[in-house]
Amino acid sequence: MRKILLTIPFLLSTVWALGCPVCERNKPKILRGITHGSGPESRWDYIIVCIAIAIVLYTLFFSIKWLIRPGEKSDRHIKRFILNNE
């Protein structure tokens, strides 16, 4: 808990470091004030990022789902073998 409390001020202080005036002028409206550097070069950049976000959300959903309800009911499952030997 202490580590979380120590990192919160650091995360809040980085908000002020996002996007300078030159970057804001050269970016599309949707990305202004968020990032530094050059913006997307073409529509393919948006497509690649959207696909990556979809993959991350898909894996996050199933990771959380299977952590909450694993679904293994067999006594011979490797999970039971590991948990019973400790």
C-alpha cells in the first residue's frame, strides 16, 4: 500500500509533461496535448493501434474471466497436482 501511495504523486506530476506547444500544433486534434514527437503518418497507423487495442482488451477480458472462474473441475488437472503437493 505504501508503494502505491508513493507512486501517485509521480504519476500526477507526469501529466504536466505531456505535449508541448510545437507538438500540439503539428498533431491531429484527437492527439493534441497527449504525446510528444511526430504524429501518425497515415491511416495505417490508426488501424494498427486500433487492432493492438482490440487484442489487449480481448486478452484482458479472458484473463480476468478465467482468473475469477477457472472452470477446471477435473481432479487430475495440473493445478490440483501443484496445490496438493505444497
